[in-house]
Amino acid sequence: MKESDVRRRAFAMPLTSPAYPVGPYRFVNREYMIITYRTDLGKLRELVPEPLEVDEPLVKFEFIRMPDSTGFGDYTESGQVIPVSFKGRKGGYSHCMFLNDHPPIAGGRELWGFPKKLAEPTLRAEIDTLVGTLDYGRERIATGTMGYKHKEADLAAVKTSLLAPNFLLKIIPHVDGTPRICEIVEYYLTDVDLKGAWTGPGSLTLTSHALAPLAELPVLEVVSATHILADLTLGLGKVAHDYLA
């Protein structure tokens, strides 16, 4: 293969059969259950990298069903998002994410820097309850529940939250193990078609695990539970802060 062909074809590993196609990536009927809870402010500030700033002791634990996504297929995701601010703009910092499909793990880490690991999350309705679970191997490490569609949420406020900036810490090592890329990435969701959003009573239980330390941010009080259904496009990112510059 000629050098010019390598440059033209190279966008993801492996070269001859990439783990994911070129974007954009559109999601249809993306379903969220978001349990917002109060936690230890000191622990949050230990985990969130500067120059991102933590303003209040909150965490959003998300369970997300993605039954129809271009390039990534049908999968489920779960993890912790921390409300932060960056240069006066309020958004969310993805602290950890767990999902059950290789293409979005590879693409998420390589393109944006999503902190994705392989696990087994679920999100489903059980009679009158929306239930989210997360298993790491055979161990149950998170369970979230909320009353199913008890009350319609403020749709304008929910859409505004979906359109807010999102922040990631992208790390790609050099061949000698030192960081070759170490930066804060900023990205947005676009073309959001909000189909519905609801609130209800919620609960969240986290279990300690050495390799999935969700419980490092303990649940002190559940603040809210929100159920969202939307179509949206996952926009590509931009470098907001380069630690190696």
C-alpha cells in the first residue's frame, strides 16, 4: 500500500477494517434515566481536573439506551457525569462510562476521549418502574429506579440541558508510555428532537468495586430523577485546553 493511500484511508484502527465508520453519528429514540444526587464536595474536587471547576456537590448518574445509532448499532451505556463550569460556561464532565458494545468504546475513546470501559448496563421498564442496572463482570455495582412517567418535565429546561457543553479528559499515550495527547475536549449534542421528558421519585444504590469505583462519589441524597426520550446527533469535539502545550 502506497504512503499516499495510507494517509487517505487512515482514520481508525485497524486500517483495513476500522472498528467504526466515519461520522456524524445520529441516535434515534435515545432513552435516558438520569438520577441526580448530592455527594461529597471535597471528593468531587479531587477527581475533576483543572481548569474545570466544581460549583456544587452534585453528580448525574445516567443509564442510556441507544437502540438505533449510525455506525455503533444497538447498545446501552451507564456512568457518572459531574456538573462543572469552564471559563464561565456551565456543562457536564464525564467522569466514568460503562457500556456493552465495542465500536462505541473504541470510537468514543479514540475520537472524543470518553472514559469508556466494557461492562453490562441495562435500562428497562418493569410494570410501573423504570429500572437501570450496571454489572461489572458478574458483580452488580449500580441500581437506579424511578417511577414511570409520573409527571411531565419542563421540556424547555430539559432541551437546554441537552444542548449544554460537555467536557472530557482525552489521554492517548506515546509508544514509550508517556502522554502524547492530554487535553480537555469540548463537544455538543446537535439537531436535538426532544420527544418527551418525565420526572418521578428516584433511588440509586452504588456498590464499591476496585476497577469501577463509582462509590467513591457516595450517594448522600437523591435530588431528582428524569426520564428522557430524544433523537440527536453526537457532534465531534474541539480542544478546549491542552495540558502539553
